[in-house]
Amino acid sequence: MSELLQKIPRHVAIIMDGNGRWAVQRGLARHRGHREGAKSVREVVRGCRSAGVQYLTLYAFSLANWARPKTEVTALMRLLVHFARREVAELREREISVGVIGRPEDLPPVTRRALQELIEKTSSGTRMRLSLALSYGGRNDIARAAREAAEQVRRGEITPEQIDEGWIRAHLSTGDLPDPDLVIRTGGEQRFSDFLAYESVYAEFFFSDLLWPQFNETSLIEAFQWYGTRERRFGKTSAQLQAEAEPSDSR
Ligand code: FPP
């Protein structure tokens, strides 16, 4: 796939929305939509890996999702266990390591254990990092970093002057991931929903009307093609970027 595309984002983050609607439209229970959505997860993981994406982060369960009906939450937690057990061999074979961002400590013990095992068994993977955002909330993540800063100041380990944007960034649960270059949201909504707000300040946003279970490798290529047309200026002007790109002959 990568030969078709000019520019591949290093870090892709996805808000996988629309599972519930996909199921309801077909007269099925909502959890069937999540199960179908897990197939799109597999396809997108493969697609990103073969395109040369280095980091893929999936919003699989938000802090706000705990308010959903208990049956749906339970089904999602079970689905994660199945995913962890079923995908481990392929992830290892493709040299993909798995990590979790958010608050994995909130998850039921059986889900936590299955994910921990997946993390350990894939830890040698160096080709791509798949991060699952679980019990994740961007504001909560920032608040936790702020609390950590306060505690380190109280213990005399750092001074207040040392707490800057970089310090906070490094102490988020995404501390070992680069900022996302491309954020994709499916399901027709155009909002952030508390996902990677601090990290996505210069990300490009691609919105798809497809429901997540309909999102496949072709949709991913479309998103990458669109990304390839974007000029990322990081606050600079277009002229400045062009000057920087030209070889310097001023000596
Ligand atoms: C949002 O759709 C989706 C979720 C809350 C869960 C996402 C989970 C999966 C895609 C499957 C499991 C994940 C992995 C990593 C195996 P929604 O239910 O809010 O959809 P709706 O807006 O149509 O109701």
C-alpha cells in the first residue's frame, strides 16, 4: 500500500464511532456492532502496519463509556479479552507491540490480566506500536499529570519552574508516544470526545461518515491520500516552510 501513497502519517489515532448504530440499523443488539467493529480493528491494524505507520492509537473505551448500560460494558470488556487472546499470534508475527493508555486499573481483573499478557507477549515488536485507549479521558490524563507535578514539588524533587508544556506532555499516559499526525473519526460526528486533546494540537482531522464496522482498508487509504494533500505548518507560514525545504546555497 505504501507505494501508492506519498506521505504516511507516523502516528494515526482513531475515534471508532458508529458500532451501536450499525447494529441497531440491522435490528441487532448494540454489542453485535462492537463485535463487528473488532473486525475493522483487525483490518486497520494490518493496513497501518503494511503502510509503515509506526504508532496506531485506538479509542476503544472512554471514561464516559462507563455510564453505558451494564450489559454493553460487560460485552465490551469480554470482547477485549477475546481480542487479546485471538490476535496475539498475528500481532507477534507482524512485530507489533501493544500498549494501553488511560486507566487500565479501572478495568475488570480478567480484562486487565488478558491485556497484560498481550502486552508482555508482544513486547519485542518494533515495527508498530498499537495503543488501546481504555478507560481513557484526555482531561483526566492532564489532571493526573498536574497532580503528579504537585506531588513531586511537595517532595522537593522538582521546582514549580520545571513544570512546562514538555513536562506535562511527558507525564501523560501517552508520554512514550509521539503526538498524533492524523486523527480519524468515523460515524459522521465531528467532535473530539475527550480524546488526546493535549497531544493533537497539530494533528490533521479526517472525518468519515462511515460507521466503524464499515471502515476498511480502502477507507484507510482514502484517509492517507487526504492526509497527503495537507500542508502541515505548525504555526509557520507556507513561505517559511518552502524556504526551509529548499537547499541552502547561502554560503
Ligand atoms: C463507539 O461506537 C465505539 C465504542 C464505544 C467501542 C469501540 C470498540 C470496538 C471498535 C471494538 C473493540 C475494540 C478492540 C480494540 C478489540 P458507539 O457504540 O458509540 O456507536 P454509536 O454512536 O453508533 O452508538
